[in-house]
Amino acid sequence: MFEFNEKGAFRVTPEPARAAFGPFDIAVKLDGQDRPEALMPRGTEQENGQGAVVYRFANEADTVRAQLRVSVADNGAVLASVSAETMNDNDFGSQRAFAAEHAIVVTIRPLEAIDGLMANYQHKDWWTRPHFDTDPARLPARTQSIVWQTAGGYYHLLPVVGAAWRTDAAGADGGFALRLSAYESGHRRCDTLAFALAAGDDPYRLVQSNLDAALKALDYPTLSREGKTYPEPLDRLGWCSWDAFYHQVDEAGLLAKAEELQGLGLPVGWVMIDDGWSDTKDGKLMAFEADPVKFPGGLKRTVSALKSRFGIRHVGVWHTIVGYWGGIHEESGIAKTSRESLYQVPRGNLVPYPDAGRGFGFWHAWHGFLRRQGIDFVKVDGQSSVLNYMKERRSVGEATAAAHEALEASVALHFNDTIINCMGMASENVWHRPKSAISRNSDDFVPQEKRGFPEHALQNGYNSYYHGAFYWGDWDMYWSNNHDDKQNAVLRSVSGGPIYISDAPGNTNPANVWPLIYAGGTIIRCEGTANPTPDCLLADPAVQPVPLKLWNTAGGAGVVAAFHIHPDAAPVDGFIGPGDVPGLAGEEFAVYEHFTQSCSFMKAGQREAIRLEENGYALFAVVPVAGSVTPIGLADKYISPASIAACAADGDRTIVTLREGGRFAFAAKAHPERASVNGEPAAIKQISDYVYEIDGGSPDRSVRIEIVTA
């Protein structure tokens, strides 16, 4: 819990209480000013019965006033709201108004020494990546999440995007500058929730605490991931056309690839027709229908063939949040038939109208057409361009909320909420999607980049820390036959999100795909979203010679993936143990490595050294021990524990039900006496110290295995 004093400092309680932050500072920048003006403190008051403290500020001329209201939410998170206004003599003369960007700056200064820090900042308009530095002054601009550790515990600070104003963080002298921007000039008032702050011993719970408190205060412009539903079509293996064909995608290529996948026996459940299918001119959308040269029979013929001839259950198409990259062509039929649903920005582009009701008309018309062609879902790209198109036309919160509300209303109506959001990690997008569940979690996978995996893994692993509280992350497509194919497969196995390949014709390796899926094509998905392990959370594995380790859970067990992403060729050293999976219950655990099939029994607080060679990787299952036999799961699947449907121990007997047949692995300290599979005697094969396997037969049946120990 936090307590505040009249000078603006506050501390963490209960005893032993510790000073946490010094007094707040506020500065403002008005239209036409080059730099912010610091405001002077004008008093503090405690709101009776509200548990809130209000800090008042004004400039010397009393022409700008501001107040910061700090309160503690029911879950213990601190909520800080800003109210500010400019004083003007009348309404018809020249007006004092806040600048479009960085109009209000709240500086907060930690008083405890920072021992470690990880922040996620918007390094491109579309994406975030991690930053590691204990000096808060070096925090990058456009930071969207900060977690840090002191001698007293962890803190997490979450800047908020409200109905109009966006808050992001940057470095300041001795602290963090929370900068509020509407990205629209002329505002004389600002009333917005600026940030949430939480403290505690568990850094993974702090993000959720901050998000829950902020969403409740904002009246839920979006939902946390826990309140969303994962789209059923994306629970199956997918294939995307982008890295296979890029802009040269056409009907012939799609059908040839689908035929190849069918011939390989890979049960692909969905196909995404990515950028390149649309009818465009000058980088703008000309028609709802596909390019007539690439798709001479129209989109409907291609989709029908994919489904009827090749057994593809679901087909999706790509478009941007404004139709195509440059919007809708002014000479198109769409511009005439949907004119009331379109808006012309000053540079001339036509885009969906920045009002949810009017903008919906465009999406309803297009998505309705796509649904009649057999399309089942969409990937919507370029989402963070909303700010670029609407800057100075609408506030960032208003424009982005309208864009997502219109889009998602149509997606709900036509595609049962199945959408992959992409190029949309700017905080205004993250905070304003009403209910969609999937969002890209990193910059693009680039198969030709020989050192692309380290940055891709770094972004996905650390972005998931904050982004995973909002969405299941889409960790992007990958190639199953490439210089980094296995690393990418293992990375996606722990993500908790969709898994899909983008191999070109003739370039799919089924052996690198089967460990990720069941026989019917359902992906073996972890239960949550992946996070860096506690010893990695505040450490940069691209700088320090340690493995990147990511944890998740499945089937009552923990899973930990480890990767060598350091630029040097020398091995990296680290540790593995039950403590890598926070919250995993048990006193003793079997820690099993997938690729070597080695196993150690460890107590809850134990750990063992691991070493990874250049480009190396490892995958561990951390399974609680509950008897003489510890089931691990299907040995040929990466997330082995998820393959266990049920397990029960009765004296010297352990009965395991598998979701499908295959090589069943388990751990035991002594060789079991006998085993059976579906009532028939089965051989027990010892693989390594403590690890045994039983052949559970073909994957086209359910399997009941009984193991008897002496």
C-alpha cells in the first residue's frame, strides 16, 4: 500500500515503511512555446473519504493551472490523474492552449536506488522493444511500460491512454518524465488518467494490477487478456503467403502451395492471403474484389478451391486499417459508393471516417463482401498509422478509439471476432481495441537475415511482459526450413499464441512442424503468455553472456525455453530450476530437457547450471512430483505436458490418459515393474537417468497408460 504526504512524496507501507518517490513536478507547454514551463506548487488537499490526495500547481501569472490527483485503487495500485486548464480573457480572442505534443509533463523521481530496470519503448511507430539501464535519465522516449527492482522489491509503472490524451514516459533528471499529448492543437483543458503504479514482490502480478485498476477507472475502453476469448480458428496450424510470395501472391501460387502441404500430410487449418492480393493503384485500394489479373476467377473461386480441394478450414485476408497503405483511391468505385463512410485528410488520402458509426459503414460493406467470398477472418496491418493520418484532425485517443470500434464491430458481425492485429503496438492502439484478442508482439520475422533471430526473440520475449496482459501475442510467421528454423519453432511453442509458417513452395520441412501440433492440426498451445524468467527479466541477454529464458505453463507443469542470442560466439552460462516458473506449486520437480531427454529431480529452491553454445537452444519441462512416477508427456512434442489429458495415482499404480498416441515419456527414480497401453502389456524403455518411454501407438486414438511400480 502507498501513503502520501502534503509535499508530494509517498512511501510504501506496511512496516517497515520505505520512502518510494519524491515530490511530483509538473511542467506545461503551450502552443507556440519552444519549451515547457515549470509550474509552482500551490497546495495539497486530502479528499475526505476518498483516500486521494490532490496536488495543485500553477504558473506565476496564474494563466495555467494543473492538479494531480493520486489515489489508491482497490487492488493497491496507485492511479494518477491530471486535470489542467489555461485561463483566457474571452472566447473570441487569441487563445492560450496546450501544445499538441508533450503539453503536460509530470516528473516522478524514485528515492530508492534502482538495481535493475526493463522498459518497453516504441522504437518504431509500429513496434516496441526492451531497454535495460538503471539510470532513469536514459529512459528512451515513447516508453510504454517500466518495471524496476530496488532493495525493497519491484515497481511497475504503466502510462495510460485515455479518451483523448496519450501518456508515455521518457528519461528525466533523476526520474521519469510522464509526457501527455493529445496530438491535436487547441485544447484548453486536459482531464485524463495519466498512469498507474504498483509495488510488490511479484513483478508479473504488478502489470495485471496496474492494468485492472486503470481499465476500471477508464470504464473499459478495452479488456485485459483475461477477459477475452481466444479465436477458435487460430488454435490450428496456419500458413501465410507473405514470405512465400510477398507481393507476387496469386491464385496459382496459393493452390500450388496448398497442394504441396496436403501432399506432405501437414494438417494446415488456415491460410492467410497476405499483402499483394488487393486491386490497387498508386498504393491505394481500388476495389473490394481481388486483383483481376492475379485472381482471374475472383477471390471466391480461390477460397472455394482451398477449402474444397485441399481441406483448408479457414481462409483469411490481409488489409490495412485504412484499406490499403495509402487508403482508398479517390477514383475508385468505393470512393463513390462509400463516400459517407470516408474522410479526406489534408494530404488528400481517403480513409475510413474517424467516427465509429460512420467508419463502420466502410468496413461493413467490405467485410460483408469478403464474407460472401468465403473469407473467415482478417489480418489488419498498419494500425499505428491512425495517428499519422489523424494528427491535428482528432485527438489521438478519439481517432484511435473510433478506428478500432468501427473495425471491430464489423469483424464481430462478419468474422466472429477473429482478427490478427498488426503493426499496432503504439500505446493508443493497445489501449483502444474493444475486444480483439490477438496482436502482433514484435517487428517482422525476416527469413533472409542471418542474425535476425536474436532481436526477434528479444522483442517477443520482453514485449510479452506488458503486451501479454492485454493480448495473446502473435509472434509472427516463420520458415520451417531455414538456418534458424528450430529456434523459431521452439520460440513459438512457448508463446501461447498462434503458430503459422510462411514457407515458399518446395521449402516446407514437416519434421520441424510436427512437434508443435497434434495429429489433427491443433497447435499445442501453452496456457498463458510467455515471460522472461525472474533472473532474466531485468537482464539484457544480448549484452550480458547469459541465456534468454522464457517461461509459460501447460498441463499443470512449467515450460522454460532457453536461447543463446548474444552476439559473441562464446558459450553463455545460466541456470535452470523450478524457480524459473513463478507460482508453480510443489516441493519437488522433475526438470526434463526435450532435446537431450535428460532429467534431474530438484527441490523447489534448487537450480542447476546450463550452458548453450552459439545459436544454441534448450527446452525444459518442469513437472511437479506427486508420486513414484512423474508423467512428462509425448516425447516428440515440444510442450509435452500439454498432451496429458488426465493423471491419477493409486498406490503403486499411475494411470495416464494421453490426448493422442505417441512416444510417452515419464520420470522415475527406479525402474517401474510393468506397464500397459489400453489394457495390453507394453515395454518400458529407459532413455537416460530417470527418463523412460512407452510406445503409446499411433496418434489417431486416445491412449490410457498404466504404470506399476514395485
